Amino acid sequence: MEPLTWTGSFGSIIDPVFQLVGLLFIVAVAAQFIGAYVFAPINDEVHVDGTITRDRGANAIIGTAVRSLLLALCALAAIYIVAGVFAPIGKVGIIGAVAKQFAPVWIALVATFLLSISYKRRLGLYGKLFDSTVGMIGYALLMFWVYTALFVGVFDMIAVNDPLTQLSGMKNKLPGTPLRSVEEGQYAYYLLGGDNLARDVFSRMVHGSVVVILIAPLATLFAFMVGITLGLPAGYLGGKLDTFLSFLANLVLAFPVILLFYLLVTPEIVATGIPNYMAMILFVFPIIFFAVLLNSRFYTRPHLRNPLLAGVMLVMIWTYLCAISAEGTVINILPPTLDLFDIDSGILVVFVSVVFVNSPTVFRIVRGLVLDIHTRDYVAAAQTRGEGKWYIMLWEMLPNARGPLIVDFCLRIGYTTILLGTLGFFGLGLESESPNWGNTINDGRKLLAIYPHPALVPALSLLSLVLGLNLLADGLREESLRD
Amino acid sequence: MGLFILRRFGMMLLTALCLTYIVFFMTNLYPNLEKLAKTQGNFRMSEEAVDSYLGDRGYLQATPIKYMQWLGVMPGFSKELEDGRIVGKCVRPGVAPEDTPRYCGILQGDWGFSTVSKAPVADVLGSRLANTGKLMFWVMVVMVPSALIIGVLAGMKEGSRTDRSLSTVSILSTSTPEYVSGVIFIALLASTRNGLGPWLHDMGLIEAKSLFKGTAKSAMDDANLRNFTLPVITIALYGMGYIARMTRASMAEVMTAQYIRTARLKGVSFRNVVMKHALRNALIAPFTVIMLQFPWLLNGVVIVEFLFAYNGFGMQLVTAAGNNDIEMLLAVSVVSVFVVLVTQLISDIGYVYLNPRIRIS
């Protein structure tokens, strides 16, 4: 079989058009940049009767050109994808074949956007996101990876080969190389090439997204639970508690992250069970948070509170015990019949260390926010009403601090993704054959100058996910400031 | 002010003590000591051999006692082996037993002995720090001016096209961690088979097959554009976006201030308003951010030195941690804690100095 080219026979018609439009776009952007200093600024004239005369000067024309060229570029990119999804494999080359594999993701993305945009006025802050272009681009990038992880992890769709299988003769092969001997039901190509152990780069990349999408948001959520549960009282009550907690937070923050990882995430430390003890402590915080949250609100109504609190606590404590207890580790307290799930020790230690690194920063942010809104009128009103201090913290202050916290949550997921990549890059934590992006970059970097594709593919994936999260945070910040 | 600095120094000392004790505790856990014994002795040591090796060298004492010895407030452990050799904390190869001091800790100025490089920690780390200092210097030279220029240009007219495009650039740079940008740079600019290098070579513009070098090994003795550009811009790029965004926010805030409006209404030109009225006040916040950026840069340094095989402080951290080189790791953590806390102190003092509205009582 012939190896696939990047755009196949379809590309021979449309590639030149694409290149031409791209070139024109670059020229137009350059012209716009220079024009802003050379020509008169765009000046729409407003008349007395309320009508506006649109400026027809050079800058306005260049601006229109840039916009329409950008639209044309996007349309052409969409044509590649649509053609790839519907044409047979090989007709639109590698890009088409990859687009075809991602078909469920495209459908889910389009559906999400259509639904969200049509109901955006009823969806609060989430709906407002669709008023900002930057926010929408970020959200699209994020959801692309979320759906990819979902379809790969749950339905086993997108990936074409097993991420760990090594096929003979595929070592370091370039993107689009066909397999030597295709068996029944096997995909005939390595779409993005093979790595130095002859594994499929494309399948490893999409499988890697599952690890990231699973760990990063969850770890960030736990870090927020820890940070909020400790930061609220530190900021509101102050005193010795604040001094002590702030000292601890500064202590952890003074550690260089990589040294901390090297101290925590080695097989020797895992053998001592320290990560398990840390998990035991860190996983308690969500339970404390929800117990205090519900109790402070409903303690005046014992008939509602008692069953509610008992139910929630039962579920949470059981989940907690399942999470920390695992056979063969230092904490093995739950009998096997009650132990619903075990967390893989590699994932646990990575998870715990990432939560540990992130929580002090969240603590400092929450504490700062609380100090800021301490003197607001609604806090004084609640104090005058005689509300409890936990009620004030959790039901008056926290909802009013949500804007910055949501924005920071998005940014922090991105940072956590970077941390996970760093761990993988140094070969710490997860086993070395794991398809997560950090490990794959580390594998690929040794032959980078000769075969760049095994490292570039996960590197660009990680970049796009983090970029998506940062753009999303930027869009959210803009929209939440508009309130 | 004097009292403030004194208090901060006290805090620094306490933090450094706590942190080194944590590092000490973690590196002295038994599995780590076992690894140390096996890498120093041989890998097929029996459990008894490991125990006697560790016991002879004082590793099996209680952790607080060992910590005191490392600090130099307790006499260092020493023991005479059956074959007459003397081993212990203060024993150094080439120093006669009668010259060996009783105390050898930080307080005596002795940073210990690296079990991996077989040399005193201070000697090894000193040269490594000099290498990293060179790297950091050039990173600062590249990063700070470009970040400030981008930030000021973007914040000058909030919401303008320049602002939006420069903000996008800075978001892009904050979302590119060093190991991603480094990989991309090497693949595009330092490869003899792909990317820009062969292309420029064919056009006859450059002599070598690649534009830059993919390793910075030769940069330790002789740093030039070819072997040092990539490591420097890789670190600078990630930090740049953050500083630029902070500068932009600060600049945009200053530009909405009353006194700027007054100046504009008085008929001062836009250029003069920016250069003479806004800039100085807008640069107070970025100064703090740049100072607080140092600990972050330390991470970048570790990644980049590892990626480009540059033998500096970061590389030393990785080798020391990988081999459980206890005293080296402790020295590394002392240095990094020192960097973090001193930069915090400088940022606080500088903030007070630059901003006359704040006075520490």
C-alpha cells in the first residue's frame, strides 16, 4: 500500500487555494499592523439625527479584508474536516483520516455549541461565555479534549490501535505509513507515525488525553476543597490560626515544585506509604466542607438536617474509605466486599502530590478574597442578624467570591495539566509505558532531531488543551467583570 | 524598616529550618537509605550488609540527631571499622584522622560530601550555580524588557487591536510550558533534517546544517548564539506572558486614573502622557511580579537544563534526587529556599520604596 500524504488527492485541488488565502491573510495582517501607524484611524461619523456614516478609509478596508480572509481560512479548514469525515480513507490523506476518526467529537462539539448558543440567555455565566470570541475558542478547545477523552475512555472509539501494542517494522515510521501486514479488522495505517518502540503515536495521544482529563480537573477540585476549607477561617477568623496556616502555606510554596515531586513521587517513598497517609488527610477535606456547609445552613431545622446530613455523610465517608483503602498498601481497613474500587498506586501518588502543590496557592487566593470582602455591608448585615460564623463564611462570602474563584479554577486546571506533564517529563509517577503526554514527550525527546513526530504530537496536544483553558479563563473573566 | 527586615530574616531562618528538616526526613527514610547503600556499595547487597553499611556510617541514628550533626550543633558521627579505617560524617578522603574536625555542619561552613560526585558539596554546587547564574542572567535580559514592552503597548489603549493581539500572544506564551516549547524549538530550529535548518542551508544562508544546537553542553565554557539561544528563549517565553499580562493590567489601570485624564485634558500629547506620567506608576506592580517570578524560573531552569543537557543547578537537583545524594539535596533545597525568600523580601522592600503610598509601620 502507498503511504498516505498529508492531504491526499483531494488536497491537490484545495491545497493551492489554502496556501494562497493563507499568504494573503498574513500580508493583510502585516498591512493592518503597519496601517495602524501610517493611515488615519478608523472614524465612524455619528450624525445629529442618530445615523452613522461608516468610515471608508484605508484602515477600514484592510480591516474588512483581514476579517473576510480569516473567515475564508476557517471555512477552508472546515472543508478539509468535512471532506475527511465523508470521503473514504486516503482521499483526503492523513488530515482527512484523522478528522474521520474524530467524527464523534465533531458531532458532540457542534451539538454542544448549537444548544448552548440557542439557550445562552437562560444559562447565566455559562451562557455569557458565548458572547466572547476568545471564550468560545477556549471552550471549543477544552471540550474537544473532554469529548475525546470521553469517547476514548468510555466507548473506546477514536483510537485505531492499542496504545501499548508494538507492531513489527513500524519503528520511528513517518506519519501515514501503512502497516506491513494488515490483519482482519485492523486499521491499515499509523496515522501519525510510530514511536521508537513501534507503537501508534495517534492512538497513544488520544489515550493520553484520558489520563489528563481524568486527573487534572479532579485534582484541582480537591485542591480547591482544601484551599477553601482552610482559607475561609484563616481569612475570617484571623489570629493564631491564620498565622499558623499561612506559615504552612508559605512553607510548601517555598519548595521548588520539582524537588517536591522528586521527594514524593519515587518508588521508595511509595513503598513507605507516605502518599497513602497524605491521601488520607487530603481526602478528608471535602467531607469536612460539605458537613459544615449543610450544617451551618440547616441546623435550625433538625428534622431536615439530620436525615440530609446522615445521608450525605454516609455516601461520602464510604467513598472516602474506598478511596484510601487498598489491598497491599499501608491502609487496608475496609473488607474487600465493601471496598468498591481501588485507586492505582501510581495515579494516587501523582494525584496527591498535585493536590498538595496546588492547595497552598488556592488557600492564599481564598484568604485574600475573604480579607477583601470582610468589610462589605452584607457581611455586617449577617453579623447583625446573629448568623453563625460558618454560615457567613460559606453562604454569604463564598458565593460572592465565586467570580475570581471560577476564573482561577480554569487557570489552575491548566497549571495542573502542566504539572502532570512535568511529572511525566521526568519519568516520575505513572509507569513509563503509560500513554500520558508527559511520558510520551520524554520518550520522544531523545530522537527529536531525527524523528520529531513522536514528541511533537503530544506536545502540541498539551499546548492546545492548556491554551484552551487559559482562553476560557480569559473569556470568563471578561464576562464576569461585565456584571 | 530595620525591624521589618529583621523579622523577615527570622521568618526566613525558621522556614529554611523547617524545609530542610522535611527534606532531611524524606531522604532519610529507610527505603531511600537502602537505595543509597546499594548504589554506594553494590546492588546485590544482602539486608544485613545494607544494615551494617548504614550503621557503620551513622545513617541509622535517630533523624533529629543526624539533623543536628548536619547543622553542626552536635559532633559528627564517626566509627572505626574492623579493618582500622575510620568512617563517619566528618571523614573526607585525603584528610588524616587527626586533622578531621569533630563538628562538621552548616554552622562550621561545611556543606557535606556528595556521595555521587565524590567531592565536597560546596565545590560541586558552586560551579553549577555559576553556570545557572549565567543562564538566568540572559533569561532576564531577554524576558524582562520584552515582557514590559508587550505589556505597556497592550495596556496603553485597552481593548484596541494591538491590545487584543498582544494579549493573545501572552496567553499563548503562558500556556506553553518549557518542555513543550523546548521540544518544538529543537524540532524546528535545531534539527539537521527537518524544519528551518536544512532549508536555510540549501539557500546558502547558513554554513551549518542546523540553525541552532539542540544541546547546550558546549555553552558551559563558551556560550554563543548558536548553543545558548534555545535554552534562554525556552525559559524566557513561559515567564514572559505572565509578566506581560500583569504589566498590561497595571498599565490599563493607571491609564484610567484621574491624573492621566487631567494631563490629557491639559493637552499633553499621548506619547508624553504614557512616557512621563503613566509609565513609572505602571511599573510598580510588574516589579513585584518579576521578583516573585524567580522561584518559578527555578522550575524552568530544571526542565531546560535537563532537556538541553546543560550542567547547572537544575541538572544537579535531578541527579542528586535520582540518586538520593542526601547532603547535596539538602544544599540544593537550602539554595532554592534562599532564592525564594530573598526575592520575596526584595519585592516587599522594593514595593515600599517604589510606592510612596505604602509605609510599613
